[in-house]
Amino acid sequence: MIIVKVGNKDQVKQFVNFPWKIYSKNSKWVPPLIYDVKRVISENKNPFWLHAKRQLFLAYDDNNNVIGRIAAIIDYNYISFQDDKCGFFGFFECINDVQTAKFLFCSAQEWLKEHGIKKMIGPMNPSTNGECGFLLEGFDTSPSFMMPYNHKYYLNLIEQSGLKKIKELYVYNMDVSADFRLKRLERIVEMVKKKLIDLEIRTFRKDSCFYEEDLKAVISIYNRAWEKNWGFVPWSDEEFASIASKLKMIIEPDMIVIASIGEEPVGMLVSLPDYNQVLKKLNGKLFPFGIFKFLHYRKKIDALRLMIMGVVKEYRHKGIEATMYERGLKNALKIGYKHCELSWVLDDNIMTQRTAEMMNGKVYKKYAIYVW
């Protein structure tokens, strides 16, 4: 076995394509679009790398077959914002072999040490604003959109390699139905509106004349509401523009709810259709024929992922969260969604956990972040 630094186009292709070798067609793993993976790791196309750098590694066996991959990542915005001189590992995939896994983790750590970074956490693909965490529980169902999946044997590889769990991420499943939750929320909303007479709840405006204005509101709320969260790093304007461009064609405007007090945006709830139900049919390729499957199966999506919900600090505990949930639930019922995943929630975020439980949400998956 040898570990090499990825240095040419053929090796990049091997790095991107390796997961197809270890996940079968019957696996719960959802193949990402190959184009998207290339874009994420590309230092020329992904603006994340304007404030970060990385080194990709591949593991080969004696017959020159790829048997594992990993990326070592330094995000200087994370180090500055969190005041934590820490590097990441990410994009880890490996055959069921402890020695291979150990060598991959060691290679990433050694590269970080060469750049003055002694602490390594992950997986971050490539940060907490992307996909992150190893799946701990919930291997019997496919992940929702923009959530990772891994083999169960990875947990043994991690433990045997000496990594230690530092944070758990909870994933809630909620049925979307017109039951007691909506009536309860409507009563709360009535009380909130009496107290906050300047409160406005609206949905995202996708038409061109308001699109940029609403994007600015979303990034403003995101960077203010999550600034004290574990692992949080603000989006740069370039990153947010890139993400917004990617998601523009798949967002459901009625499932993005924005709360404002007067002219000030103070909270948002962002749910996206679970496009993993579509990606499962495409096997990583949108063209030339995948586009027809995409257009067909997108009409059959019956689930959401509630991926962002927050209120800026000075307006928390005033019921604004409930007003956004109420609008989101009503719109989900109107459109016809049946299920909603709330993900992910930090293990020490008791307030959000209680909110999920109030909405009759049940933890059905867990992920974890590790340190080495």
C-alpha cells in the first residue's frame, strides 16, 4: 500500500470516482453529481478556497487500485473566527481495512503539521457549511439532501485509528400533517403578533427584482444568528453567491420563510426539497440522459430537509420561531409534502431539540465529529 498526494487530472478523477467502488447499487448511499464534487474540491471554482487550502490524498494497493481517499484542509477563516488553530480532514472514504485508514489519517495530519497545525478534526467536507460528520446511527435509510452517508464499518476504522468523538449531531424526522401542531402554533402566533406588532412573516421572492434583496437578508441573518455556534464560520459574499447560484433552480420559494421587524430581517427558516430522492436515480450524471430523469422525478419529491432555522440574538425567545414554523408547515401542507427532516442539531442545542420535540420530531439519525 502507498499513499500519494493528488497532483494531476487523472488522480483527481480517481479521487472523485472512488466512492462508486465501495458502495453498491443497493446501498443507502446517494451518489452525488460528479460535477458538483469536482466543483467543491476545485481551488479555481469554489470560492471557499479563497480563504482555505487543501491537499488531497489517495491510497493504492500493490496492484495500483485505489483503496482510500482523504483531504487535509486548512480554513483560515475558521481559525480566525473561532480562535482555534485547528485543521480539518474531509472526504474520507476507505475499504474495510484499519491499516489503510490509519495511513490516510496520518497523511492528512502530517500535512497539517507541516503547515503549523497540530490539531485535526472532521470530517468536514470541506467545512461546517458543507456536509460534515460520520454517520453513527440510521444506516437503514438514505440521507437527505446535502447530508453524508458512510459504511457502518467506518466506526471501527475510526476507533482503531485513535480518533475521539467530540460532538454529536442529531437528525429529526417529522411527519408533515395537519394535526395538533398547527392548531398549537396558530394559538402561539396570535399571541406573538399582539406583542410584536411590527413583525412581518413572508416567503422568499424568487423574481429577479427582489431576489438579490432577499439573498442579502438571508446571509445577514445567517451570519448574525449562528455566530456563537460551535464550529460556525460566516459565509463570505463570494461563497454565498456561489451557493445561491447552485440552489436557485431547486429552491421552493414558499419553503423559505423570512421574519422581519420593521425593515430589519431578524429570522429565517430554510427548507429544501429532498433532491436526494432524485439524485438516487441519476448515478452521478445529469447529462446527456440524466436530465430527463431529473425533470421526471423532481415532481415526485415528497419530503423536505429543514436545514436552517434561526433568529438573531436580540429577538430570540419572543415566539418568532413559532411564527416561522407555522408559515412553513402551512405551506408544506399546501404543496403536498409528507415528511420533513430537521438537520442537523448540535447535541448541546437544547432549545432547538425541545422545539423539534414539540413538533413531534423524533431523532432517527446521529452523526459525529472526531478529533485526532
